[in-house]
Amino acid sequence: MAAPVRVFAPASASNLGPGFDVLGLALNRPGDVVEAEPSDRPGVQIAEVTGDSGLLSTDPHQNVAGVAAASVLAHLAATGRAASDAGIRLRVHKRMPLASGLGSSAASSVAGAVAVNELFGRPLTRRELLPHALAGERVASGSTHADNAAPSLLGGFVLISDYDPLEVIDLPVPAALRVAVVHPHCRVETAKARALLRGQGFSIEQAVANLGHVGALVAALYRGDLALLGRSIEDRLVEPLRKALIPGYCQVKEAARHAGAIGCSISGSGPSLFAFADSDIGATRVAAAMRDAFREAAGLDADSYVGPVNLQGARPVE
Amino acid sequence: MAAPVRVFAPASASNLGPGFDVLGLALNRPGDVVEAEPSDRPGVQIAEVTGDSGLLSTDPHQNVAGVAAASVLAHLAATGRAASDAGIRLRVHKRMPLASGLGSSAASSVAGAVAVNELFGRPLTRRELLPHALAGERVASGSTHADNAAPSLLGGFVLISDYDPLEVIDLPVPAALRVAVVHPHCRVETAKARALLRGQGFSIEQAVANLGHVGALVAALYRGDLALLGRSIEDRLVEPLRKALIPGYCQVKEAARHAGAIGCSISGSGPSLFAFADSDIGATRVAAAMRDAFREAAGLDADSYVGPVNLQGARPVE
């Protein structure tokens, strides 16, 4: 173990319309930072959590960054790459909103896992870190969905093609693609949003619609066809159930379309929405229209982030 | 209207594992042939149907080729490209088994639609003919699924990305890809196989599995990655319900895998199965193993067809 490390892991937009639990992309910002340094006390401790308004636990078994870090540390110890009594102290800096639909827990989990790996000289590959990040994610959401953690960790636009065994496929990112995400100041708990879907019986027609759209979305990325990408952002499975959790949803989506968005839907389990555009100017205009619509339709202030897909994923920072 | 025409429309394999109603590919054989010639009697008549063991109607309103042909003729008349009293006489030659899961009704529908278009000097494009072919298909199956008619008409490996409005996307076909289809001598009525799915409530987990696999299948075709293609041929939605309609299903699928198939599942609504392979020799071996397994496990003789994906689709023949 060497000098202390700081790792940034980015926010992510998942589901992306038709691809519940299977599609996600990394954003350039916001994101979380986790610092890790050696400690004399065996195991993982969390010295502090900042930026969370006191909402997150500093118990390493309850904090997602702690759980992910401990998973990596245990793996390194079990494979002889860390001493069995190795100790790590984490500082977790939340720099993005909780329960926002932007993969906040995934970003912390990823940053925790990557930070430990960096501290030990990077013994594991990025892809090898994914199961450890998911161990953290599971604490937050009560489920193992990888469509936030995988893009936050690996960067890019990814498809989780299988969960058993886990398989992640990098999809091409069209050069002109820009993403706008708009986060209204309200919260949707992921576990609650997921509970809405459990026990639901979906019709074959709903499934067929989403199957066609996921196929089209993947084809659109390979073709670099943003118009097709836009047409593919339709979700018959999840959006009909979850949109009620987001005040002003229909009006904001309509505002995005009216402002020229090529597709708009819920980011993760919301309340953030994402929209695609084909230029920075276009994405900025779409984001502004969506913020305005949240205010007018639901009386909610909103933050927005605009930019290309983050191709790099989590990374050490100064 | 000119000289009589003969049109061949190929069989097709649809669903292809995860892609219920959205994925299909054209085969080189078998297929149906429809002959069309001018008639003095207005509208569409069917002079004869051969190869159907007397099972199909010669009433043009009941026979899928007649319905598709009439749909094209009505469209041409409505748009001034055919006389309002134009008459066509068809001869329908079934050269593939009925209720086989190989798109028999789609092939007849497509051949009927294309034959009328040829007779009038090809006023419509292939894609413009699709809705007319589907009008025929609807008579047979009671539903409008395009994943047999579209590949039979257009050739290749296609995605029906949307039904409202209908959108068909051509997917790339890896050069080495070979398809084996094996048709056991029993029947599954499409309408009955579809009824199994109606009123079913599918879980979100089932949907997620198929969403991931359809995405992977499309990515695999763009990448030319046959191993990934093979891993994507898993169906959690439909196969669990429909496999009971096919005697010996599990044993035949296992035999295909054992013989080296890269993916195997039900073709359309069955009872035919398809398997992918990466060479003619491999596909031939897989087909033989599947035929043997149908005989051993279910006492059923079976036919098989092996070859590349048919890139041409329906075509005039001598």
C-alpha cells in the first residue's frame, strides 16, 4: 500500500427508456469522490462522509462505498494480494444528490472499489472490480442492477446483456450524441420505485414493444443514427408505472420534445429525466426547457447537467 | 399488365430466442411459389392451390396469398396504377409444411403480394409491399406479427423495431453464420401458440432477461461475434410456455448444443427448431443430431434445412 488516493466516479443515467436494468451511460458530472489511505486498524473504516446532509451512515457495513471497498479488500486478501490484517480508511465525498436517479449509490460504490484497487497498485482490472461495486450497490437498492455501476466504472454506453453470469457489452457512442439530465428537487427512493414493479404482470405486448425498442437502440448506436436512437426511447414496461412518482413528468417530457430532444425518459428510477440531443447547444436548450417545465408544472427547482457521454468512467484525481 | 409471373417467397425463422415478434431471418429453402396472370374477371381469383393436401381454401378472402394479392390490387387501383376492374388469377404452390414454425403463411402472403406487384411492372417497392403481405398474414394467425413476412419479403436478418408505425431494420449478417432448421412431423397452430401468451403476466425479471439478450443479439450481429450471438439465444418469456407444445424439445435442444450449435431455440411458434452454426459442416452436423433426437425422444421424423441466411428475399423465378 502506497500514498493516499482520491477517486472520482461519475453519475450515470440508466434504463434509458426501453432498457430497464440493461442499459446505462456515464455522465461527465456530477459524481462522487472517495479518498482511501492505509490504516493500522484491520478492515475498512469510514472516517467521514461529506455532502450527504447527514443522511448516510459511516458504518462501513451500511455505507455503499464501505461495502464495495471491503469486498475488494477481502478479495485481495483472499488471493494473497493484501495482508489479512490490512486496513483502509475512507473519506466519502458525496457531490451529487441522493435518490436522484443519477446513480448516486453506484458512483459511491464504484469510487470505493476503485480507490482500494488504486491503493494496492491496481491489481484488478476495471471489469474485475464490477462485482465488488455491485456488492455496494446492493446495500442501497436491495437489488443487484448493474446499469449504473457498470457505466460509472467503465465509462461509455453499456448493455448488461446478462446477469447470470454477469456480462457487460460496450456499445459505440455516436460522436454527436449529447445528454441532458435534469434533476428536480424531490426524491424517489430506488427501493420504492423497484417495489412498484415487483409482482406486476406485464403483457406480452408490453414486452414486445420494449424488445423492439432495445434492439433499435443498439442498432442506432452501431449505425450512428440519432434519429433512430430517438425513436427507440419509448418504454411500455416501466415508465407507465413510475411516471406517477415524478411531479410534472408528462409536461417536462413534452417540453423536452418541443425543444428538440431526440428522445426523453426517466433516468434510473427518477426523479431525474434524461434527454438526448445532437449538439451542445441543442442539449443546453433542452435542459433549460425541462427545468422551466418542472418549475411551471410542479413548482420544483431543478439542476441540469449537459455534455457528451463520459467515455473514461471512474478515475484517480488529484 | 403483362405476361404471367411466378414468384418464390422463402421460409423464415422468427423470434430467434429472445426476440418474440421482433426478430426474424429468411431461409434459402423451403418456400412457396405463387403464379399470377391477368384475368377478365375483376378482382383476385385463386385457380388452384397445390401442395397443401387440400387443407387451404381457394376462396381469395380466406387464402392468405389471395388476401395479400387483393390488398396490393386494391391499393394499385386506388392510386390509379391499376384499372378498377382489373382481374388477377393466382395459382398457389405450397412447397413447405403448414403450421411448422417456418413462416408458411407469411411466405404465401409475401409471394401473393410480390406477384401482383410484378404483374403490374413493379410499381411498389419491397418495403411498400409489407403492409399488404401482413394483411394476408393476419388471416392466418389472427395477429399482425411481421417477423416472418418482413424477412421473407426483404431477405436478411431483420428487426421489427416498432409496430405502430411499422418499422423494419436490416441487421448485418455475419458471413460465417449458418442456420439449421429442423421440422418434426407434427403441427403447432400459430393461433393456439399465440393464445398461450395472451392474458399471461410476465415478471419484470423475465422481461429484463430478454431485453438484455435482444440487445446482445443485435450487438453480436454488428460485431460479427458469433459466440455472443450464441449466448444471446435465451428466451425467458415465451419458450417456457411453448416448449411443452413440442415433443422432445429439451432433448433436441440439448442434442443441438452437444453437436456444437451456437444457440438453439424454437422457430416461430414451432414445432420447428432453429440452431446457429459457424460453418456448413457444423450446421449439417447439428441438423443431423437434432433429427436423430426428435426420433429418439419423441418418435418423430423430421426434415431439416441448412444454409446461410437468404439475403435476397422473395424473387421472381422462371
